[in-house]
Amino acid sequence: MDKVGKEGVIMGVLDPTKVTRTALQNAASVAGLMLTTDCISTS
């Protein structure tokens, strides 16, 4: 049996718009940190 969430969506399926929005937020956060940091260390 499939696990169905409260909205009738099969559990484990990600919403593509949420994934894109989260990726953009994370990228903006990293860019902001890089702009405010005096030096950047890369491995």
C-alpha cells in the first residue's frame, strides 16, 4: 500500500517548486555570507 499524506499526495514525492525555491534561498544565503566575509577558504 502507498503511504498517502493529509492532502492525498503520495509520501516521498517532492514538490518541484519547493525544491527550486529552497535551492535559490540556499544559494542566496551562501552568496550573502561570501560578500560579508573578509576571506574565503576553499578546500
